Amino acid sequence: MNPTVARLTLRGLLGRRRGLLLLVVPALLLLVSAIAAGASGDKHDLTVKILGQLGLGTLLPILGLVVGTGAIATEIDDGSIVYLLAKPLPRWKIITTKLVVAIGTTWVFAAVPTLLAGLLLYGTRDGLAVGYTVATLVAGAAYSALFLLLGVVTRHAVVAGLAYALVWESLIGNFVEGARTLSVQQWGLSVAKAVAEEGAITADVALGVAVPLLLVATVAAAVFASVRLAGLTLASEE
């Protein structure tokens, strides 16, 4: 990691506008969980719906989109990335540093609230809170890498990211069985199922498939982003 790049990236992510936007996700999850905690009904099913469908399935991709694209897309759009690229830094180190900051930010604003929401809703029973928290950690890392890549390859990263998060993950991934194998949300659910007690969480993708795909998606996105960033340097110099 490069401390200077990390500091600049974190400052950009936690600026006034983006920082307030990041707070919306944990605030919404905790608010819904607090209201649901006092409601009657099957608390297990309620917890699965809130943490799995709302948290992991909807709020996490949106948060990952805001953080992942915000880590670099803004600098590319306003041209300030040129000053960073002028430094004698390997392009892979810039991407790696930004990715680490993006993942850490996603974990703080998504994984921690997920754990708190799970404990509020269901306590430590069945390992639901811990299971969904671990799922948020691994899926959040993958989302951060994928959306960071989008920020490098297209100037319409937010639009493309929303299409992926809302159409593929939330719609197609939930209702088309064959598409679930290529869904970060489903990979996360597979990890959550393995962490929680048996039968507490269901998943459509086997753990032996989900874990390699999570690793491949995260690493491949980082590598491809580094390659594209190097190409952006050449274009700027020309």
C-alpha cells in the first residue's frame, strides 16, 4: 500500500456528500432492524429477510457501488488522476491501495452494521448474525473490486453498476436459477450458510464453487483494473 494514495482515497470517499451517502446504508439497515425487533412473528424468517435480502442482497451492492466507483472514478472524470499517475508509482500499487481502502470502508459501513442488526434481531442464536456478517465481508470485497474496475473502464460506472446490482443481482440472480451461479450475493449466501448452524441459512451455490469464484472475481478485477489504468497513463501522455 502507498500511504499517500490511501489517504487521498479515504479523504475522497469520506467527503461531505459521499460520507453522508455512506451513512444512509447502515442507518437504514439498523432502523429497519430496530423496528422489526419489536414486531411479532417468526424472528428467524424476519432476520433472514432483513439481513439476507435487504442487507446482503440490496444495500451491500449499492454501498459497494458508491465506494468502489468513488475510489477512482471521480479522479478519472475530473482529470485529477493525471497528477497521481505522474508519480513514480507502479499502477498495480495504486489499484491495490485504492482497493484495500475501498474494501475497508465497505466493511466498516456494511459488515459492522450487519453484525449489530443481526444481534438486535436474533441475538447469537443459530449463528445468523455471524454468518451474514462473514458473508458481507467476502461479498463486500468482491463488490469493491468489481465496481473499482468499472470506475476504470467506463465513465458511466455508476449507471453500469446500478444495472448490475439492481437488475442482475436483485432481479435475475434471485429469480433465474441458472444465473445464481454468477451472483456475488449467492456466493456470499453460500459462505453464510457454511458459517451458521446447519439449516439456518439456505444457499443455491455450493461452497466449493462460491469461494473460488469470489477469489477469482476479486483478483481478476484488480488485475484488469491495473492493466487498464496503465493504458490510461499512455493515453494521457500521448
